[in-house]
Amino acid sequence: MSRKSKGINAEREIIHAFWKMPGWTACRVAGSGSMKYPAPDVIAGNATRKLAIECKSTKSKYQYFEKEEIKQLLDYAEMFGAEPWIAIRFNRDKIYFLKPKDLKKTEKRYTADLSLGKDKGYLFEHIT
């Protein structure tokens, strides 16, 4: 399975999970990451909350984010009035939802690992 397919599958899993929750809706954003405008991978919400979610799935215990990628998520969330979230699945483990401020910042990028996901991350049932 390609890296892109893994990411798309994680996005779809998140979308289905939101739709199973009463009052919630979600959709994938076509072209996210490949157009000049900031856009998250998934937008979800209900009558009182809006979430902008960047999704990743990795075989590794680490996930890296370019600074521009996080900046675009934050910019979009601010313009749309949504909460920015990072959803990461590490090596077939659970999907952990992290706030961008909880990512580790290095000189060139942001990073997250499985221990950060378990320590600071939220499971799906805790963000809805």
C-alpha cells in the first residue's frame, strides 16, 4: 500500500467515525496539500464546533511536519473559525489527535512520536 493510500485510508476512517457520532458531519478536502490555498485534510463539525484536521499515517514511531504545513493548518483554522488538530496513526496503533502546540519544534520542522501521542494526544472519543 502506498504512503498516499495509507493517508487516505486514515482520513476515511476518521470521516466514518465522525458520521457515526450523533450530530457530527465530516468530509475530506480534495487537493489539500497540493494547491496554493491552505486546506486541512478533513473538516468536521457539529452545531457548536468546527475542526480542521491534518491527517498522517506512518509505519514509523515518528512523524515529521514541515513548518509551512502546520502554518497552513493554523491559518485555515483561524480563517474558518475551527479548532486545528493533527491526527496521527503510528504503525497501525490507534489514531491520536494532537493540538499543534503540543508538537515538538525543531530548527527546521515539527515532529511527533508515539510517546507524545500517548502522553498528550486524545483518542477520537475524547475530541467529540
